[in-house]
Amino acid sequence: MPRKLSSIAADWWDFTTLDDEIIRDAAALTPEKMVTLSRPGFKVIMYDTLEEFYLAEALEYITAWKESTPDNPVGICGPIGPTEQLPLVARLVNDLGLNVRSAHFWGMDEWFLDGQEAPPTHPLSFEKADRELCFNRIRKELVMPDANLHFPKGDTANYRKSWEAGVGCAVMQGGQGDVKHWAFNDPPRRKGKYKAAPPTPAEYRQLTTRVVDLHPLTIAQNARTSGGGNISLVPTQAISVGPAETWKAGKVSIWQAGMHDNPFGQRLTCLMIAKKLPDAAVPMSLLADHPNVQFNYYRQGIGTCEVEMH
């Protein structure tokens, strides 16, 4: 049978085109059942307080950077969304006196405006957020040089080369958006060769860092989380780290506090990764094929899929 049309945007692929059985099974999951979905290569962890949640996220930076030496540099790839961990990273580096000058950092993504990346002066700039919330707060004698900070640009060549330069990425962190992306790995438009079916998981995994068109749901979400609901403020394109780079990371660690994706979405990708059901209409589900994935949840942010009228 042909795949369903999206109930959100008929010209796009997304999770509403999935089989009804997957939708029902995901909605029925409780937090307790989600924990039992852990398997070799996929671990589900629950945190009972936001303080513990964001501290654990910040500690992934510290653990990765502590591995780094001048001869064997190590880095971490991190998101904007969530951002609450970033000031904690700077505080930990400073208070521990941790020299991270040999360490590296990759920004996951950036807005694309007028044919180029959004400049750090743009109010929504991800590079601006990383610098102001973290790197500008680390003491100068401890922080890595600017050459070790890799932010995606409209010309992606140098960014892609930085993943081939002998620096190990210990962890790629991420959040999960409403459209079930990490970074801006959104599902594709429903056109051309992908009119009847989305790309195969193998095809999607070959994508490198690139400029992407954003699904309408992503635009609406970013207006809600970053722009006070002002959709006209949000760009319709972005630069995103690709699956090709993601598979170079030793570990993919996804952090879900309930601030970005909703109760259903948090359940859906957990189920699809656990059951190894990769589908490019749900990009996060492709991590089912990565050898080391960890989903981190704030228990109180998981919510419920029960119907409540408001």
C-alpha cells in the first residue's frame, strides 16, 4: 500500500506517514516501559531532577575534553537546544582548573540566510549562543583557541574537513525537535524520486553537512522555543551536521527535558530505535543503526499521551 500523506504538510515526509501500529505502540509507552527498551547499543536513562539532568549533560563535555591531549585531540559536538548545560560546562572547567586547550568543539548547526550562514551578530545565531553561554566564560588560560571551535558555514568544506583532520569526536550531543530531528536533519520534501517513498535509511545516512530546507513543523517549533511564537522571525533554511559526520562520533547522546519535543515524540523515537525500525520520515529513528546511542530523559518532562481537553 502507498504511504499516507502527512497530516501536517502534504508535500513533506514526517512521522504522521508511519503505519498506525507504530503510532499506537509509541503512544502506549510509559516511562517505566521506555527504560526496559534499552538494548546493547541503545541505553535509556531517566533523571528525577532538572539539576541532575543538565549537570550530567555538562559532564559529558568534561569527560570528553579530559581525554584530549596535544598528540591525540578529542572533541564534542553540541547543540543549541538545549542550552542550559553550557554555563555549567564553563563553570566546571573554571572551578576544576581544567586545561582544555587541546580539546575541540563542533557546533551542530546554524541558520542559513541570504545565501550564507547567520552571522554571530544575529539574535538567533547558534554560534553567538555557544560563545556567550560557554566559551567566552571560560578563563583565557584554560580555553581552547578559536581554531579548535568548528561552526558550520554556508560553504561547508572547511567544517567537513575538520571531521577528517584526526580529531576524535567522543560524543555528539543533541536534542530532539517536533519533527524528530537531531541538528536540522529534517525529513525531506515529498517530491521527485521521493514522491512515493522517503529515502532509504542507507541513502539518508550518506548525507554530509549541508544546507537544508526546514520542515514547517521545525519552523513553528523554533518560533515557539526561541522567538516568542514570531514565525516570521525564523529562517526557512539551515546548515546541519550530517549523518555522515554523526557516524564518526563514538557516542550519540540525546537529551530530552520535555522542553522541545512533546510526550508522543519522546516515546516514538525511543520505540523505533529500540526495535530497530529506521525510517527517514523520522530522522532520529535512523540512530537505530548507530552502535552507541543514549537517550536521556527528565522523567517529569515525559508527560502523558492521554487525551486531555483544555
